Amino acid sequence: MREELYFLRENAEKQEQFNQAMVTKMEDQQKYINDKLEARDRNLMQALNETQEIKKIMLAEKEEKEEKKKGFFARLFS
């Protein structure tokens, strides 16, 4: 009987250690995933901001070209 209790207690301790190791591993994996997602989001936002800035510059250049294409009187009276 004592041997069976000792065996059960030992197995319970091993199971607890295994469970704790799994929890730690899962926490590490979640941290890794969160870090990667944050980095991806930062890169995506940077790319979007750069794209918007380029579009603004291109629009300004287009408007400037169109303004230069207007004749003298059109620019004078607009």
C-alpha cells in the first residue's frame, strides 16, 4: 500500500513538473508570436505611411504640372 502511494505521489509530482514545463513553453511561444505580430504591424504601418507620402508627392507634382500647362491668362484669372 505504501509503495503504491509513493508511486502515485511520484507520478503526480512528475506530472506537475511536466505541466509547469508545458505552461512555460506555451508562454514563450505566445510571447514569440506577439513579438512577431507587433514587428509585422510596425513594418506594415511604415509601408502604408510611406505609400501615402509618395502619393501626396505625386499628386502635388501632377497639380504643379497642370498649373504650368495652363495658359498665361488662365493662371492670371484663376
